[in-house]
Amino acid sequence: MAQPSEESPYRLLVEGSDDRHSVVHLMKRHRFDWDDEGTIRPYVSDEKGVDKLLRAIPVTLKGPYDRIGIILDADSDPAARWEQVRDRARRAELDLPASPDPQGTIIRQHGRRLGVWLMPDNASAGALEHFLGSLVPQGQPLWAYAGEATTKARELDAPCLEKDHAKSVLYAWLAWQEEPGRPFGIALKAGLFATGSEVALRFVAWFNRLFVED
């Protein structure tokens, strides 16, 4: 992908490189052309962590951008994470609703468009890994076994934490593919994930409403 110019009037803030590549390749699977210089494409800004992303929100909202997207993990408390985002938006005089839209939040104020997606699904606790886990094709014995093996590994004193169970399961499952350990974006590109799942289609629709539709 040829990353759109930082001068693009569209901006998408993400927590890290895994998020960036996952979004890029998911949207590529749904025919979004990141290389089409004839259309306005969002510059995807890797903010290198949730704290830096939160600090970037008011600065970005006060910047010269027409459309701004924010993708971040809900982690253990979706309501608290949403309040953090609302607070940063208020500093730029933008008012987000009291709770996120399950379809992905989008508001239009002051001549600009702002969208927020809380991973994994705008309602549940979790992160990018939970979102991608929901894209694993249903009925795969290997996926179920990855969960069992991760639980057993902790019983055998593996230092991975229970709060990171979803991440450990996902990495175990990816480690057992024909090309072990592909990064998330490359695994999406290779078709390991079912990008037509319900939550994937909701995300794609949110992205298109924010950055593609007039």
C-alpha cells in the first residue's frame, strides 16, 4: 500500500501498527483502493499506544481535517474508555453521544465528520484481538484447541496473563498455520480470517460512511 499523504484532509488515528495493517487489509479485502490517487484516502496515523492516541485526539480535532476517524480498544471498561474519548472531543468543542453507536459512531458538527470505533464491537470489553478472533471461520477445531492449549499452558505456569487470553489464543492459532506467525494484516490478506462476518461488515460500513460516502 502507498500510504496516503500526511497532507490528506482525512485522518484515521489508531493505537499501533497491528491496528493500522489490520484496517488496511480488511478494507482492501472489501475493495477499498488505498493506492487510488484519484480519491481522497485517510492518512492512517499510528499513535504508538492508547495514551498517546488519547492525547492526539483534541489536537487532531482542532487541525485542518475534514473527516477524522478514531479506532481504539475498549479494554476492560468500555464505558470508561468512551468517557475518555468524549472528554477529549469536548476539548475541541465536539459533542459525542452519551454512549457509542453499536454500528460505529459518526457525528457531523462544525462542517466536519468524526467517527469512533471501540474495538471490538462498540459495546463489549476487549481489543483488536477480540475483533480478529470473531473473524476466525466458525467451526475450526484448531481455533477451539488454541483456546484449550492456552488455558493448559497457564496451568503449567506459562507467564501469559489471563487478561491477555484472547491475544494468546490468536497468536497460538496463527502459529499453527501453513506459514506460522503471520502478522495480523498479512493473515487478513492471505484469507485466514472471514472478512464477511457480521462484525467485520459493520466495521466496513462504518469506515465507508465516514470516509467514502458524500
